[in-house]
Amino acid sequence: MLEAAPWVYFAVGVHPHAAVEFGPILESTITSPLTHPRCVALGETGLDYFRMLTPAATQLTAFTRQLRLGLAFSKPLVIHSRDAEPDTLATLTEIVPRSDPIHMHCFTGSAAFARDLLEKFEYIYFGFTGVVTYHTAGVIQGVVERVVPLDRILLETDAPYMPPVRVGERKGGVAHCGMVPVVAGKIAELKGVTVDEVIRRTRANARAVYGI
């Protein structure tokens, strides 16, 4: 399939919800795809203390081992972090060199967390999803508007979850990649720039972090 679709790239990793399954066999399973030329990242991996489907210690073990695996293959890192800001920051700081590229996937963290990450890592990027369009997303909107510069922003949907809301709509439905322009529109509004500028800059950011 990849040979027939040269525009398709992928990342490989074990989500923190599945960290309990991470061991030598699964680690070996995800190691092989890391050698594929279309594999552009390790992830998503990280920590999720919101639902705590896997004990924190187990998540930390899987997270640490995957970070080291990604670094061994010189892959950018796609990071999931929910309600785990101190442990995420401490683990990344301990293991990941300052100059390595990191994509904070579906970022919904605090302004302080975003500032800490920007201070500690030269090539860290923040993915924002349809959540940024919600009327309850004041904190995230503030992070976009005042903390994260446009040259560190990526557009996401996290499909099928969290579809963006257009003016006059209610939350609901299924997210898909065709909704990315709605996310771009909200970011353009918050940044006080055109949608075209957001799309142009975030496309350059994606190429920079993933080397494509």
C-alpha cells in the first residue's frame, strides 16, 4: 500500500492506555517498522493519568523505553500527555536531548507547561485540534494566542474524536482530516493573521519536524 501511495507516511508507538502490554515482544514488533523509509516518527507515546487505565509506573516504563527507542532510530517523538504534566516534563528532560524534534500531540495542557517545554527544547511543536474551537477551551485558546508562536504550531483533528465547532454549531459528530481548515481558522483568529498564513506556516512546521 505504501508503495502505491507515496504521499502516505506513518508513526509507530504504543499509547499509554496500552502500556501494560508493552514488553520485549511488542517492543520488537514496533522496532521493525522504524526502519521503513516512510516511518517518520516514534509515537504516540506518553502518559495519561486522566483515566489511569494503566498504572503510572507501568506507563512511565513504557514511555521511557519508547523514548530511548525513538532516539536510537533518530526519529521525532510524538508525545501524548494528559493530566501528567510534571512526569511528562521530567521524563522528557531526563532522556531527550534539547535539540531533538518533539510533537506534543493534541496539546490541551497549561500555559506553564507549554512555556516549560518551549524553554527546554529547541524544536518542540504543539498540535492543536478541534478543541481550540470550543467555548470551554479558554485555557487552550490562551496558550495559542499568547504562549506558542506560530512557527511551533501544527494542525490536527485527532480523528475521530473532538471535531471542531463552526459558528452556530454544537459539539458532536466525527472528526476527520477535512476539518483541519476549521482548526486553522480559529488559530488565525486567535493569532490575528490570515488563514492562508496559518496553513502556510503550519505546513512548513510539519515538514520541519518530520523531515518530509
